[in-house]
Amino acid sequence: MEKIIREIPNTFDLPYRIKKLADLAHNLWWAWNPEAARMIKEIDPLLWERSHHNPVVFLRSVDPATYETLIKDRYFLGRYDRIMREFNAYMKPVDTWFSRAYPNLLDDEIAYFSFEYGLHESLMVYAGGLGVLSGDHLKESSDLGMPLVGVGFLYTYGYFSQRITEDGWQEARNVQIVYDDLPLIALYDENREPIKISVELPGRTVYARLYELNVGRVKLVLMQTNIPENNPNDRQLTDRLYTSDPELRISQEILLGIGGFRALKALGHNPSIYHMNEGHSAFLTLERTRELVRQGKTFDEAIDLVKRSSVFTTHTPVPAGNDEFPIWMVEKYFANLWPQLGLNREQFMDIARIKQDWGGEAFSMPKLALKLSNFRNGVSKIHGQVSKQMWHELWPDKPVDEVPITYITNGVHTRTWLARRLAILYRRYLGADWYDHIDDEEMWQRVDLIPDADLWRVRRHLKRKLVAYMVNRARDAWQAGSVHPVQTVASGVLLDPYALTIGFARRFATYKRANLVLTDVDRLLRIVTNPRKPVQIVFAGKAHPSDEPAKLLIQEVYRHVKDARFGGRLVFLDDYDMDMARYLVQGVDVWLNTPRRPREASGTSGQKAALNGTLNFSVLDGWWAEGYNGANGWAIGDSTVSDNQDEQDKADAESLYDTLENEIVPLYYTMRSADGLPGDWIERMKESIKTLTPRFSTTRMVKQYMNELYLPAIQSMEKESVQEKA
Ligand SMILES: *Cc1c(COP(=O)(O)O)cnc(C)c1O
């Protein structure tokens, strides 16, 4: 193994006494440790906002005089020393969940592959839910002490930034990522050459430079092709997330799967287990097979080894959403591979060939992943069942129930999404070590000990904070001079921080039915404008730039937002990202979700809401079908599914209005005479926090991945090596 030089490329003029702030800025640990984030922010709160919560940009821009003041501030230094001690202790743990549970497996590394990672709003290498799940998976793996390494892309442009025009049309703006602004670790070999890997594409070789990102104790390896070694086209390979150009897309997926495997090798990793988060990285299985055949295994032996050590998670509940390529294109890109595997063209294509509805054929990435992994899962109970049906054709001899796809329901990384003030309450009433027991359902019973008045005070604070956030954004946009007054009204300046507030924020896609709540405008008007019991709704979310129906949906919602009869109580916030998601899930009272069943594979934003005491009001799909217990939120409709979509929509809308009018609104506005608090609401809130936080945490989720998928995979590999020795 050659020597690897790891270097922080950024330099800061920090005084010696606090120079370790640079290390803190280069590890995302701070992003889920609110006291650390707060220490950085309070150096210069306005500059922190202007730097978009990016500590690298921030530390570079702080006035040197401010630093000089800080190193004379005993209060600040005390805080700095305490946080650095915590950080250092975290980075060199005595023991962790993993080291206690699996002391013999510390050398069995798990490689995690994903197209996108949502780690923080200052790192725009994510588009939405899949990315946030990957980011949360890494953070939790760090907390649990898992020997895990992530692989992904460093994009040139972040996912687009969204602006809504006066007439409700989504405009997409590309924002170039400035690498110098990111907390990247640059990697060099012993000759001080940047470490690169290459993959073969038709008629040429493409190179990618490697970087690392520190996610607590876990490393994320990122690849990037915008380097002089590549021709201008290939330099754009890692420009964007989710391009719709199929040749670009297949090239990206070759780089992710095949390049990612080579990147791990180049950096000295030798994982025991490979986890493919969605099918985008499935070419990984072919590269691993090729490597084993090159080492002298037969094709069948190689395939068997690859299967035993591969884990595949599918997230897509509909065939149309799956990733596939025309056969001719796969031929163009892989014709040199099948001889290396000892296969002919037909044998190769058969691995992942599927029939399309119109009779044609395609090469399916999820099929490739499913066939070359022995460990497969969907992301909720319902989605597991849907996946079994969807892929039944791969196991035609088995009854649907025995199709070997299990499920592990998604969760969220608690401390990333929890409001700081609630963390203080949890610490006081659940115990100082509550954070080490997040998946312990017993512990959460102690939520009952939190005095109602304290919990309610924090909740009111969080809603005021959300309203202040909206007003500040609206004022900035207004001052910048580019908006019409109606856009200012639409962005939340008329909201009442004490009225019942509903949040609906997610990617815009027609099946998510953002307009379900608008089905009967007159009825909604009566609900929203009730002078004694007003209701407000905040919408946010991006539509994929090529999804025209979803953009029309945004426009429809925006038309109602602008309707003066609603009095500014309907709001659309543009440019949804992780920062806004935090304000919303923490600040609103009710989290609304209205997908068409069974299209919501899991959903996670409602889980973020729940741990903050925000109540879910959702269709019984995805995670909510498992989470809802009758007393911890509300259901829209029941579990029956109508074949007639219009009828289903009508029934769901009816149910939504009924529950809103008869249960949710009265509950929120009914105060106990004893203390003037909405006692029944608070009771429901506590029930929600208690029952949902432990079960829908990544603590539960990552442990489950370890115990139910990674461990059996490791064990099946061990059996192999025993046989080999014998
Ligand atoms: C959590 C999150 C999502 C995913 O939410 P869903 O409920 O799964 O739709 C998408 N985007 C952002 C910015 C998020 O924080």
C-alpha cells in the first residue's frame, strides 16, 4: 500500500489558542452537535447566516479583530476547550455500540454506495430524500462506531436552486459548487500527485480525482471528473445529479460502481461487505466479479462470492421509476467486459434483461442489483411487500410472500433534526446519556415527566422562530428588489405565530398530491379563515426540472397561495433544502402528507417532525402505516385502496377535511381551564414523541442493517473462507 497524504487545503488566520477550529470545520461532527454549531455561530451570528452555515467560508471571513477579542474571552475559551475535548473524545472512543456488540468484526469494513448524500445545507451534493437518508446513515454509523466507508460524487453544480415567479412558475438556477469552500480533505500520493482512479468508457479512459469528507468517525470518499486529464465532455460527467441524458447517466453509474470500487482500493480499503443504496451503483457487482475472475475464480465462484457480500436497498415502489438502459447502450459500454467474465453477449444481458410494457427489452439496474446480492430490502413494511410483488418474476417458482426481499423501515438521525432547546429538555428529563439510548422505547416513557408548560414554551418558541425565518427571507428578497409584493405575501409575512400551522414540504410529484388539501376551496376557506380558530398552511418543495406536471402542480398551489381570500395564511416557500426542512419540521404544529398509496416507499420528513413534537397527519402509507397507533397523530382515509383514482382522491380529501374540522382544529384551540394550555394536544404530542422517536431513528435502523443484513453477509463470507482453507 502506498502512502497517502491527507491535507486540509484551506488555511485560516486563526490565533494559535483557537487554531483547532479549523479541524472542527473539517469534520461534519459539528453539524449534529448543536452546542458546537452554536459556538461557531456566536463568533459572528450575522456572518454565519451570510456564509450559509458553512464554517469554512465563515472562519475565512471573520474579522481578525473578532478573533483577537475571542482569545481574551474566558467564557468563549472555556466553551471552546469543552467542545474540543468532546470532539477529541468522540474521535478516539474507548468503546462504542459496535465495539461492544461485535468486537471481532472491527476489521470487517462495510462500503456504502449512494448517488447522493444529504449531510448539511452547505454541502449541496444531495437532491432530496434518498440523499438525506444516506447522510443520516453515515452519521449514525459514526455514532455507533460502525466500520463503514461511504462512496459518492462531488458534483460541480449542486442540485438546482428554485425560485417561484409571480405567476407560480418554477425557475431553476444552477449553482456552481466552490470546492475551496467545502470541508474536503485533499488526497495525494507520495509524489504529491492528487490521487486519481480511472474507468474505461467507449474509446477512452476517464479519470476521477478523489477527496474525503469526514463525517464524524466515518469517511466519505467523493469522486470528481472536472480535471485536466479528461476531455471537455468527460469533465462534465460529475456536473449534475440526476441528469436525464441516458449516455451521461450510464457513464455516471459506471463511474459510481466501477470507479467507486477502484477508489476504495486506491485508498487501501478492502471492504467485506458492499451496500448499494438504490440501483445506481449496481455496476459495482460486475467489477467485483471481473476482479475475482481475474484472480482465477470461475465465473460461478466469483458470482457466488459477490452475492454473499452484497446488500441492496431498493427505494422505488413503481417499475417506471426504476433505472434502466437500452440493450444497445449496454453493449456499447460493456462489450469488452463479458469476455473478461467468460460470458457471451446473451449470457451477459440475461443477468439484468427485463421486458418492457411495450415489448422491448432493457438492462435493469435494480434487477442487476437484486440478482447479484443475497441480501435485499425495501424501506418500509408496505414497500417490502410491494417490492416482492414487483420483482416476483425474478423468483417465479416462489409464492409472492417468499420472494427474498425483506424490509428495514427508514429512520432519521435524531440529533441532526432535533431542535436544540428540545435536546436540552430531553437531557434533563430522559437522562444525561439519553443520546446513547435513542432506540430504547422504555426510556422515552420519561417524556411524560416533562412539564406541559415547559414543552409548550419550547414549541411556541420554535414556531416564532419559523415565522421570523420566513419574514427575514421575505425581507431580504424584497430588498434585493426582484420580487412583486404578492410574492412577499406568499412567502409568509402575514402569518400569525400563535395560530395552528400545518406544514407540507417535499419533492413535488403528482402522486404526492400537494393539491389534495385544495380539493374543496370553499371548505378550506372556511377552515383557514375562521376568526377564532385560524389555520395556516406552509408549502415548500422542488419539482424535478423536467417534470412538467409537477411544475404545474406548484403553479396550482401558488394560485391559491396568492388568492387574497385566504388572507396570506397559505404560504409557499421557495428553494426547499435541509435548512428550511429543519425550521419547518421543528416549527409547525402538524405535518401533512398525502401520497397516493402505495407510492410513498417510506418518507422520512414526518419522522423528523415527530421527534420534535410536531404531529403527523398522513395517509397510511410508508412509515406512517407502521407508526400510527390511533393516539399519536392522525390518519387520512383508511387502508383500503380504490382502483378508481378519482374516487380515491375524493374520499381522501373528504377524510382530510373531516378530521381537520372535527378533531385537529378543536384539539389545538381547546385550553385547559387550570393552566390555559392545550392539554389534550400536549398529551398527543407526548404520545407521538414517545412512540415514534425510538422506532423511527437511524439508531434502530442502522443496528437493524447490521444485525439483519451486514452480519449474515459477513457470516456467509466466513463460511466461504473456512471451506477454502479446508
Ligand atoms: C427529509 C428531507 C426529504 C425527504 O422527505 P420525505 O418525507 O421523504 O419526502 C427531502 N428533502 C429534504 C431537504 C429533507 O430534509
